[in-house]
Amino acid sequence: MISTVATTPFGDQKPGTSGLRKKVPVFQQPNYAENFIQSIFDSLENFNGETLVIGGDGRFYNREVIQKAIKMAAANGFGKVLVGKGGILSTPAASHVIRKYKAFGGIILSASHNPGGPTEDFGIKYNIGNGGPAPEKITDAIFARSKVIDTYKIVDATDLDLDVIGSVTVEGMAVEVIDPVADYAALMEELFDFGAIRNLFGLGFRMVFDAMSAVTGPYAKEIIERRLGAPEGTVRNFIPLPDFGGHHPDPNLVHAKQLYDEMMAGDAAPDFGAASDGDGDRNLIIGKGIFVTPSDSLAILAANADLAPGYAGGIAGIARSMPTSAAADRVAEKLGIGMYETPTGWKFFGNLLDAGKVTICGEESAGTGSNHVREKDGLWAVLLWLNILAVRGENVLDIVTQHWATYGRNYYSRHDYEEVDSDAANGLIAALRAKLESLPGTKIGDLTVTAADDFAYHDPVDQSVSKNQGIRILFEGGSRIVFRLSGTGTSGATLRVYIERYEPDASRHDLETQAALSDLIATAESIADIRVRTGRDAPSVIT
Ligand code: G6P
Ligand code: ZN
């Protein structure tokens, strides 16, 4: 039986960079999740009888919201739900399942790399039929609806057993509990030369993959150990836990420090280290003795993609988010292909991928992916690296240094100031905005400003315009500082300062990154008054 339940709106259901993210207790308020899910359905049209994919990263509260979402999908007229066993689907796997089964869309439950647990983060995101995050037109409609919603629809049914693969019906709607790994693993076998990678492991190549007690565990176990033959133990922390073992499932140098230290342990270090985040869309790549920045990784993967069978015909173009370094631009220039600069957020790549303008996309925030799905994909990046290493027969360090020698090196770092007072952070950005016009032509230390703006994106496919996407200050010689406020935090504001310097001279490619950027770091402070405005002496995280 369908119930129409009266509800009152919450004022804070505005989707951010990647869906609605809040602390678990916020989502646990009566009707909170239901309101948002109904607002999603109310913002969509013509889905009667269609298929909806539902899955999440297994974090605390995942199962509860999945049960609600299934019952609401039935009440709202969907014909079928595909749900991952145990409520599990990594974000890229969900994207693939939506595409493969031609679903109308999908609901992904995740707060990505944020911690999980009863007082930590949760999130709900809607993806459209191309498998990608809903564009702003839809997320704006969802928010508008959430502000006026007065009822939601749900069927009165008992909870489904999510742990048994198979089909059941809920009030006339079919629900299929699917293996969350199988379709994704098959896609990876199509894209990459598994034979070559298997041979590499056969030669004694040593790898460590840290699944960070998050969703990629079962995927990595199946693909890296079972199908590619890496020794058991290669994949660590492979059981997804609701609280990620109490850690931040964020594959960066702070939260994956143990892996980093192991990779820096000289000759004893494994050949290749990698990790992924809570929902499996981010990646960390570390070679023996060298961390590969996400911006460099994007450029190197793009330059070598044709070594993998899935990209043997070459790539159509590359897209990167604006704060991502320009390393990939040099690859696109050499290959004579298109290069697109988009705002932060994977959703901006969807149109370019659908239109066939680009094949590979990436962001400085450890996201890389391709047209195989419409999300970034952590394991995909790891497997493309493995494919390249297997075919080239060289180690990571050699591949990276050769890349720099060919294209020049973009020294790059991001300084984050987390949980800053929101007014202070907004004030800092407003003050920068007010200065923009006066900056070009001024000299700060040895640096001359050539241009300064607040980045606006004109989507070449649907002509939509997204304004205020980050303050850019460009200097002579290709150096750049970008200031932006994060769109993914759940408390206070996070100021991100992205610092980049281009160095064409190969004899200057082995400097320590922070030292190579020191003049720009000082300039960022003097332009933005970070210390005074945020009350912080130093960034909370440097990546
Ligand atoms: C998520 C999004 C990415 C984005 C990242 C950082 O992972 O999917 O597209 O780059 O968050 O966003 P933020 O707004 O916190 O800088
Ligand atoms: Zn993620």
C-alpha cells in the first residue's frame, strides 16, 4: 500500500559539489532523508516503469537509507530497482550499472572520502541516465523543491534482505539484488591488457593497494588478486567497514601516510603503491620513492593511454578542473587534441564526455577517469598505470622524470585551511574579488601578475554558464595561484589555495615542491591575508 506522508521542509538541503552531505544525526532527523529523496523524484519527469540503480559505499546509515529509497521508488512509480548486494556499489560501479542496464538514473549514498560513523558524514547524490552526477539544472530544482515539499510517498513493506542476490518484488516493483563487482570487473577486462599485467606480477612486481576499509576492497581483491594474479595480501584493509575503521578514507599523503612511508623506504619499498577513497572514485598513486601528484598523473595517463587496448585508437581530448595544474594541457597540445578547463566537480565533465569531445578527465583532488563511465574511477586509474608500467617495462620514477623532461614540470601544491569560520572565509574571497581589477600589471616580489579573474565556465555543449568558480591569479611564466572555497565540507568553510609553477628546465626538476613554490606561497599570503582573516598560522593539510 502506498502512503502519502505529510512533511515540512528543511532549509538546508542544497546539494554541494557532489550531492547533499551532512552529518549522520542530521540525516537521522525524522523525514530528512525522505524529504530529499522525494525532492529528487519530484524534480524528474517520465520515469514511470523505469529502472533506478541504488547503492552506496557501505558507510554508517547506508542500509537504512537504501531501504527507504527502495520503498519510495516503488511508491513513486519506478518499475525496477537494481541494488548492490549488501547495499554496496562503488561510485564508478554505480555509474557503469546505470549505463549498462540503461537505467533512468541512480541514487548513490556516500560522503566520499569523509569519515563515517554515527556522528560522522553521510550523503545522497542523484546520477542521471548517462551515469554521471546530475547537472546543476537538476540539483537546483531538487533544492528548490526541498524548500517547499509537503508530502512524500512510500510503500508500507517489510525491509528487503539486501544480502541475497536475486529478484523480489516490493508492491509490484521488481527489485534485483546484484553482484556489485561482476559488471565492473568485466568492464575493466575490456579496457586493459590483463595478460600483460598478469605477466608483470609473474615477474615479481610488488604492489600494495590500500582499500582504506572502504568500498574498493571487494573490487580490488577480485581484480588485482584473483584476476591479475597479484599475491594475496597485495590488497589491504579490504573489508568495507561502516566507520572505515575510524579513519578518513581519503587517499592523500596525510591519511595514507603509512603507505607513503612504506613507498619511500628505499630499495625495500614495493614497486607500486595505490589507494582509493570511501566510495572508490579517487586514487592515490605512489611509485618506489615518488608520489605522483594527481595533476601529473592525469597528464601521464593521457600521454600513455594508447598503450591500453581500450584507448588504442588514441584519445579525443582531455578535460581538467580549473584548479588542476596545466601539465595535461601540454600533452593535449603535443597530441593536437582538445583541452577543456571546467569548474571543480565531476559533473562538469559529463557533457564533454557525452559529446565525444574528451576521452580522459581529471582533477587535482585525486580524481581521474575516462569515457568508460561518467564518474571518476580510482581503480581504473590504478589499472591504467599498471597497464602502462607493464607495457613500458619501466618504473614509475623513470616514467615521471621522462615525462617532465619532455613536457616540463608543473610544480604544484594545494594548501587547505579546514573548518575556518564561514564568514571569515567568505570575507577573504570577497576581498580578493574586490581586488581583481587592480592586480594585472602589479609586481609582487619578483612576480608580475598577468591576469586575475573569478573563473566562469561556458559549457560548449549546452551553453550553460557557471560563475564564481574560483579566484585565479596568473603570473608571467605560467605560475598561478587559485583561491576557492570547498563545496564538499560539512562544517565551517574550507579555504583551498592551489599553487603552481611551470619549470621547463630539466636540470631544475628535482627540487622539493614546497621550496620550489616558496615565493608563490608567500605571495598567496600577502595577496589574501590568510593569517589575519582565518586566524590560522599554517594550512591544516598540504597536498
Ligand atoms: C568531490 C567531487 C570532485 C571535487 C572534489 C573536491 O570529490 O566529486 O569533483 O573535485 O570533491 O571538491 P571541493 O569542492 O571540496 O574542492
Ligand atoms: Zn569519492
